[in-house]
Amino acid sequence: MLEISDLNVYYGESHILRNVDLHVPAGKMVCLIGRNGVGKTTLMKSVIGLLKPRTGYIALDGEIIDRKSPDLRARMGIGYVPQGREIIPRLTVEENLLIGLEARGNSRQSAKIPSEIFELFPVLKTMLTRMGGDLSGGQQQQLAIARALMGNPRLLVLDEPTEGIQPSIILDIEAAIRQVVATMGVSVLLVEQHLHFVRQADIYYAMQKGGIVASGATSELSQDTIQRFLAV
């Protein structure tokens, strides 16, 4: 599905990502862990095309995409939920959702929201006419994920989806993402610090100083690795 090989990314002359290798298999959830400032968000932005690598490559289903623009990557099937959610506050929930159709170049005219969206996030069905800015943080996060799913992605990229969200909503989001993987065949790459959510993934990669320093099945995630790479 997603293959990242020997990726090096710079901000100006600052070397941020160093020889990163990472693989997201089809139909699996992969979690990227690491303390603040190690390069996790930089890697997410590189995957979606907001940052260009100096060396190395990113491939989606065998096709090199690291020189393609973000809109082309979206049309190829990469959905993105950024840190901070970035829903549009002065649009309604329904309007925010319909914007997600544009990721694949689809028109919003006469479009309908699939029932699967409301099965994943029932609260959104009761709030379609409310302004996005009036929702709680947890509701906005559910809206941001639902908006990304409206584009029918093959790969869903999530940057800290539980940041600043109450525990009960975190469990709802965890369940929804697992359902997306299990029933829709969507692959997921996420950055996460919440240990319970990390353990929902199939595979983890740990970052330190811009490089991948550990990886494996989350079922084998040791307490030592947790203490080294997850913020407390």
C-alpha cells in the first residue's frame, strides 16, 4: 500500500527526517509513536505532499508519488486529518462533510452523505445544521475524520486524532477507526500518544531525532519501548 524508503526531508537547511523507512500494508493500521519534536508531523506532511523530500521516495501501490501535488495524492486515495482538525467553523456540519467529496474531484451538487458515515459517527446525524465551530473538540474530530472518509480514501492519515479529547470520545474514535479498517478495507497511518489507541494498531514505528529507531507488532510493544517513546 504505502512504501516510504530512505526519506530525507529538510526545513531550509535543517535536516528533519533522516533515512526514514516505513511500510503500511493494505488493510492494516500502522501507528507512529515518539515524543514531541521528533519529526512525526513532518512525516505526515511529506506523505500528503505538503513537504518535498530531498532524497528517498514515497510510493502508493507501487507508484512513486513524492513529486505529486497534495490534490493529486487526494485523488489517488489519500485522506488526511491534520493535527488540530481544521474543520471550517462557519460552515455547517453537512457542508463540512460535503467538502470531503472534492478530494476525489466529485461535485457537491445533489450529493448525499453515505449512511456508513452516520453508522461510524451517529452524533453527526443529529448536528447536520449546526455550525462546525459550535461543536465540542471531540465532535469536531469526528467531523474531520468523517470529512476525510467522504473522499473514499484507500489510505487514511491521522495526526494525533485524540489530542485534547475527553476519554469517552477517544474510545468512540478508536472503535470507528478499527471499523473503517475492518469493513472498508482502508489502510491507516496515524500519529498517536494515547497508549490504548496505539495498541489498536497492527504495527508500530517509533521515531527519535528524525529517524525510525524501533518497529514491530503492537502486540509485542514492550513497557521499555512505551517509556522511551510515548509522552507521559
